[in-house]
Amino acid sequence: MKNPLLVGRAIRAQLEHEVPQDLPLERDFREDSDYTITDHVQELHRSLCKDPRTLELITSLVSHLHAFARETQLTHAEWTKAVKFLTRAGKESTDYKNEFVLLSDCMGLSALVDEINHPKPPGCTDGCEPGPFYTEDAPTLPSGSSLAKPGTTGESMVFIGSVKNLKGEGIKDATVDVWQADGDGVYDIQYPDREEPNDRGKILANPDGTFSYRGILPTAYPIPSDGPTGELLHALGRHPHRASHIHFTVKAPGYDDLTTALYPSHSPFLGTDPVFATKRSLICQLTEERDPARWAELGFKEGEVRGGRVWVWKYDFVLPTVEQVEQLKRARAQKSKQ
Amino acid sequence: MKNPLLVGRAIRAQLEHEVPQDLPLERDFREDSDYTITDHVQELHRSLCKDPRTLELITSLVSHLHAFARETQLTHAEWTKAVKFLTRAGKESTDYKNEFVLLSDCMGLSALVDEINHPKPPGCTDGCEPGPFYTEDAPTLPSGSSLAKPGTTGESMVFIGSVKNLKGEGIKDATVDVWQADGDGVYDIQYPDREEPNDRGKILANPDGTFSYRGILPTAYPIPSDGPTGELLHALGRHPHRASHIHFTVKAPGYDDLTTALYPSHSPFLGTDPVFATKRSLICQLTEERDPARWAELGFKEGEVRGGRVWVWKYDFVLPTVEQVEQLKRARAQKSKQ
């Protein structure tokens, strides 16, 4: 290999350390033959790749990328456009706005990966991705607390919920991590003058699994659409607006963590959610409480409720056990290999 | 929609211009049901996307990305790794080294796109991608010229070729654009002190399609492997070294442009080429000419040949007509829709 007639100086300098294996080029590969470029790529990987999972991933990826190109008879101009698009997606990504995460979200891939990793038996609350607005600094609070600081924009709301298992029993020692936008559709961390957490908290449920909190009815807001993902949505005739929602991560010992979001049925964009997180099972019918005597019972102070109503939002979360989820994952993995 | 209870201020500011359509959320979508996230994404696009080709591309892409995730039961950790990998690929790309082009090359996708866009009837010379080293400034030269400046590193070579059609007839008015590395595996533009083109030229073939040029036998060199693509190759057990080759773009009026490369059979890495461009049909058996009297006949000057030999490299390029290629493309497009 050190014959200078065979390899140039960049390779000669490396071959002290590495002598790559070569394979016979037994057949030519071309479209419309029984041995195509795809067969050749897969054969190379089967011959050289030592890690079974890496081989499994690359084999499936190559097979699907090639099938995509063949199905669409992808033109060279389209390929060039895709290369430029992906390059820009990388260049324009920041720690707070990753365009590949947004692309994955907008193609439903993130939702699918979530379902694959947290399969739910029928009857359990559906999950969805956490999105980019979770923070670690939310206060831990007893059930019945208020999560909204005085002066937070929006209408008053009380959320009344419970954490149950598939038998309908309340689960002990559950925590309900909540984070949400305010009545302007803005998260606390999006305000430049944020000093401490607002509209978020880790609520300790009661021993019977019930919990509640007082807060602000959230409104709808757009995902970032000033980059390549926004352009793709536009080309597809789609909008970037998420329906109004509250994020939750519910945890309890012995049960699979549930990360999800709930949506008020009055919100627009439920059927055209840009990240495919608005399943019908997560949509809630809210009611209004207009009786000031009831406001006090719900924990609101004198004069705290403006506009003459409190929105009442009720939901029971149903969690699978860790073992139920592991069983489902094993069954799915086996099925995917068939 | 301007009800502040429904949408936050970011959306209120936009809705003057845009009122996005909403769709009924008729069914929940989940794995193991007859209506999955994939169905929901595709239904949304069918409802909203107005451009047929964009719809075709996104539908195929979503279908294959989702199938990839299901087949492999993609973990959240793997998804996160992929997002970081792709983000780095964008950030580390430069005008001279695009990581997405390299990734596409190394997964055989570039070769496939080339075959899709330039299908060849049997008997025609196979094509391959041009790579990143083509320049516009190569001189136009008559057949028989030397492409290598005096002092170029490497062994002397003469290339003797012709441009023919499928009937075996020499094609008139053919040009053969050549670019290649030198005997160190280095292109002229990789030398910081390059003043003018070397080891490249646009050769005007003779009226009967024959042509020749004198030059330098190229050696093997690696594709850039200091970025994410290099890491992927390493994880797959692959090397970045391309076999020795000469690039050609052959053009003639009425015929489909042919971009390809030829390889000497003595080169290593023929069977493990990182960009899948080394088809067996493009590998040539070279001979040696050791008779100084023959060197002069081949156009070499007194004392120009060092090392006691000239490598003789022969190949006949066979081009399809534009109409033959268009016919194949139409047939393939029709087949891909079935």
C-alpha cells in the first residue's frame, strides 16, 4: 500500500495506522438490473460494520432513502435544493431553536419516536414531546397552590386533576410537573426581564392521586418559523401555530413517566397542529364558574378574579406501570423485526 | 380568531394577513391502531399542500422516515444523537466541503440520483458524480495535447480514447473535459500556490471521435474525513479513500452529457469506494510502454519521461442520444408511480 504509484501522500501518511480491507467488485450495479447501487451499499456495510445496532440503523436508513429517491425519481435540482436546505438548517440552529428538532416535529417524526419509546396500553393518557420550554427551576408546591404570579396576563383558571392507574385507582406519591404559556401565549423564559419561574411548578399530588392548581388560561402561540422549517411549512400550505395547551410530566414510583399536553376544545389549530401533538383524547371541554362564592372555595382571593369568570379545567391522567410499557416495547421490537 | 382568549399576541399580530384553515380532528392516532401518526401527517398534507410535486416529495419522505423509525424502533437517545449529528454537519460545512453532499455520497444516494437523472441504455458508459474538484478555468486544447505542466509529480501517462454512439460510430464535435489528481493524489486547486490550471483541460476530439492526451498517472486520495461524515464512516468500519481515478465530462451535440470517472485496475479501494463510484465497467487495465522510440511517437519530448516507462490508458466512451435518455426517464417515472 505504500507504493506511491497506488496511493497519494494523504493516504501514505495514514496507512501506518490503518490498512482498510478491500472487497471484490464482483458485479456492476445499475438501475433496472438485479443488483443496484442499494445492494452494493448494503453489501459493503454488511462486510465492514462490526456493531449490530449501527448496521441495523444504516441498513434501514439507506434502504428508505434510496426508495424515496426512486419513488419520486428525485431530480438533481431537488437534491441540490435539499442539500442547501439542510446546510442552512444546521447553520441557523441555536441552543434555543434547533431546526432539525423543528423539522422532525413538523414531519411527525418526534411524535412517532415518543410513541415508540413510551408505548401506552389502551386506556392510558397519550403522550407527546416536551417541547423547548421546560426549565429545571420550577418550584415544588403542594396541591392547591397558585402557579401564576400576581399580574400575569390572562384569564383565571383552576385545573382539577388526578393521577390513576389502569384499574382506576388513585396513584400514591405522584408529582405533576406543569409548564405553560400565559394569556398572551408567552412563556416566562421568553420575557427578557424574567427573575423567577412563573406559570410553572412541580405539584405534589395528594395521597389519593388528586391534585389541583390555580393559574392562567393559556393561549395559542407559533413555533419558530423564521428559518428553513418555517419555509417548509409555508411550501406545504401549513401554519406554525400550536393550539392552546398546558404541558405536563407526571411521575409516580413504579409507573412509566408520562409527558403530555392538554388542549381546551375552544382553541383553533387543533386539527392542524404543526407538531402533531393534539390528539382528540387530549382535548378537554372547559366550563366557566361565574359564582364569586365558588371562587373562594376554589382558592381564589377577594378581587383576584377579573372578567367575571374562572375557567374550570378537569382531567384524570391514567399511567401504565413500567412493566406494562416494557412488555409493549418488547412486543413491538419483535414485530418490527418480522 | 382575534379573540385574545384563543390566540396569543404573536398569532394575533399575524392573523391580519393569514387565516389558516383548520381540519376536524376526527380520530385519535396511535401505534397499533388503524390510524397512526403517519396517516394523520399525510392527511394534513393532502388537505393543505397545493403544489403536486411538493406533496409527492413530502408524502414519500414522511412515509419512509416513519417506516425507518418503526423498523428500527428508534430510541429517543438515537434520535437525539441524529439531531446533534445533522446540526454539526450544517455548522461544519463550508463552500469547499459540504457535509450533506459527503453524507449523500457515502450513503450511495448521490450515485443513485445521478443514475435517475442520467439513465443509460445497456452498452453505454456508466456515469458518476463530478465531485468537488471541477473548475471552469481549464484550457480548451486539441487532441494530443499535454495536460500536465513540466515538473508535475508522478509517472508519465498517455490516455487514448474515443467517443462513440451505441451503433459503434465515432461521434462528431465531441469535447472531453478532463480533471484529475497528480501522482501525489492532489488536485491543482489544493496547492496554495496554484497560478494556473494543471492536470485538467477541455479536449476537442477529432472528427471521428478519437482523442488522446499526455499527462500524469493519478493516485488515490481520501475524501474529507475530519467532520461528521468521517465519524460515520469510522463507525461503519469504512475508510475515506477513493481509488485512483480520472474525471471526465464528455459532451456532443444530440447526445446526453456523460460525467464519469475511470479507474486503473492496479488501484486499491476499488471494492470499498466511499462514494460508490467504482463500477467494474469503469475499471481499465493499463499497459506499460518501455520503448523510448514509441514515447516520441506518443508525443513525449526527449528526456520528458522519467522512470523508464509510459503508462498507456485506453478507453472508448459510449454515449446515448438525448432522445434515448428521455425515453428511459419517462419509462422510469411511469414505473415509479405504479
